[in-house]
Amino acid sequence: SSTVVTGISELVTCAGPDGATPVTDRSLPAAERLGVVRDAAVVVEDGRVAWVGPAVEAPAADDALDVGGRAVVPGFVDSHSHLVFAGDRSAEFAARMAGTPYDGGGIGVSVAATRAATDDELRGLLAARVADARALGTTTLEVKGGYGLTVEDEVRSLRLAREVTDETTFLGAHVVPPEAREDRAAYLDLVTGPMLAACAPLARWVDVFCEPNSPHAFTGEEARRVLLAGRDAGLGLRVHGNQLGPGPGARLAVGLGAASVDHCTFLDDTDVDDLAAAADTTVATLLPGVEFSTRMPYPDARRLLAAGVSVALASDCNPGTCNTASMPFVVALAVRELRMTAAEALVAATVGGARALRRDDVGRVAVGARADLAVLDAPGHEHLAYRPGMPIARALELD
Ligand code: NIG
Ligand code: FE
């Protein structure tokens, strides 16, 4: 059946002025790529967008839904989250606010709590986090494992993640777990051997925390090994890189044709040039909620955009470095702290996330795309940054 959505004061399609600009077209400034239609309507048929345009021209449909003069944007595509975890690290957060730097060591605390939780406890925690994200306008969500770090616990994490999304990521190489610290090589054998074999059927992606500045995470060589094994097992590649200091993550991601390198806080000029040259392949995903919650310097988004790098924004929601799945908050941070325009931030949080997940059926409101819409309790998308922390966005529920 079909529904015509009306009462849209401002529709942001993120699909260009003609509604069909390829997301790869970076010749257009973000403001134009936005594709704004005032007093718009959208016709949805069987979960897909069937028509987009001015309300006065809208064709008839079986049902009508009036959003009451609000803005409608593509639902957010949150391409980076770690939602399968138990436990609480608020004391670690408080210590950081008092000056203790983040080094990844707290991940072991979440691993212990996650292993100790029952399936139902984990499922309930995950469901609540997904519901929160959706209530804030997220309609596509990547979810990583990485707090189990045994074959059994990573399989369990990914099984649960698959109950809420198709975008699941194997992150057995999150850190070397405490019990394996004496023998990193044996842990890498496990991750690239039996753990990967058991997890690959449950995952679309493999990711690795490549961070020579943390004693808990992985070096460039170790990360390369994990990614190559993942690729052999049929998984797409993603990298956590350049979060805590300069490092090989971005270089590695570009070299292996990864879909995304995430964090990108400490990049040198060569990294930026590499990412710009690889803009059709590898997305630089910025996670400013992490810098907010770790008191680290923010990544230089303007430098990346000026160089022509493909930029996405995601939440990184996790118990350690950023315990929020709010994409409106991320957009507000991007505008305030990364000096992105509201248009650039919205594009990065929708089309950008879609590119980071190599999807073209989400992240824009265009004929044929999934009808994943977010309604803003506001006349225009600028309010996402203008009214930070207010419950402005929600996923539009049709049916
Ligand atoms: O993306 N950097 C590595 N992993 C997460 C943090 C995980 C944690 O501290 O629990 C991140 O920031
Ligand atoms: Fe992360």
C-alpha cells in the first residue's frame, strides 16, 4: 500500500537539486547536494520512496500522513557503534574529566561485564539502545562486537547484533584481552583463525583497533594481518585509526581499500592526501562525541573537506569513549566544534554514513531508496545544531 506524507515545511533529500545526483559527486557544495524542497510531499510505497516533490503536485495514495509543518530529512545512518555491552564505566569518565587520559585500558572492564551478562540481559540492553537511537532519528545502524573477545562471546555478541541490524561488524581485534596479555601472538592467531571462522557468517564487516599509542590495541602490522584474514573470509574492511595519536591506521585503510577509517583525529599531510585520492573508496568517519567524552582535541574536519576527502559522522556509541547514540548531538558537535555547516554535517550523517557502509539505498530521500525518514520538530534542519540536546528528531514510523 502507499502513503503520501504531507505537511513537510522543508524536505532535505540529500540527493542533489535534481533528486538524483550521485552521492559520489563532490563537485557540488554540500548546501546544493542537500536538495531542499519547501512545502513538500513524499509518497512511500512498500517501504520505498515512490515520489518526491512539491505538495501541490503530489499524486494520490491509499493513505495520508500529515507531519504538521515540520522538516523531514533522511534518517541518520550511524555507521559506527558498539552497542553490545554490559556494565558501567562512569567512574572512568569522571576520572577523565578530572584529567586522566584515555588509553583503551577500560575496555577490559566492559569485557568482563559483558561476558558475565546473560543473553537476555545483553539483548535487553541492546534493544534499549537501539530504541533510543531510533527515537533520535537513526534508521540505519552499524553494530560491532568486541566486548566478548572469546570465540563464544564474540559469536554471541554478533548473533544478538544481527537481531537488530544487518550491518554487523566482527571486532575480535578490539584489544588484547587481559588473560592474553602475556601472549599477543596467540591471541592474534585466535582472532584470525577460529574466532574469525565462527564469526564471519554473522558479520558483514571486520574492524580492528589500530593504535600504536595504546598498549592494549594493535600495531599497523597486527592490524593488517587481521584485515587480510577478514577479507579472505569474505568481510568488508573498516579500521579504528589515528584516534589517540599519529599512526598507520588511515594509511592501512586506504592501502587495503577499506570502506572507512574511523576517528581520524591525528592525521599527517600524507594521510589526508591518501584519503582524498581514495575518496571514492575509503570514507573518513569522524566521531566527535569521542573527543567530547575524552577531552581530546577534535579532528580537523575543514582540512579533510577542503582536500576533497569523503567525510561521514557517526556516534561510536560505546561504554568507554562516548556513551551516546544521539546523532543530533553528533551533528550539533560537528557544527559547533568541527566548524562544519549544518548542511555539511547533515550530509555527513546521512549520505556520508551510507557511503561508509557502501549503501546507496539509505541516506537520501530519492525514488527507489528506502523510505527511512526522520521528522524534525523544527521548521528546518539548522535546528539540529541550533537547539542542541533538545528532542527534535525522531524516525518517522509509517504503517
Ligand atoms: O571507538 N577506540 C576503540 N574502541 C572504542 C572505545 C571502546 C571503549 O573504550 O570501550 C572507540 O572509541
Ligand atoms: Fe569505535
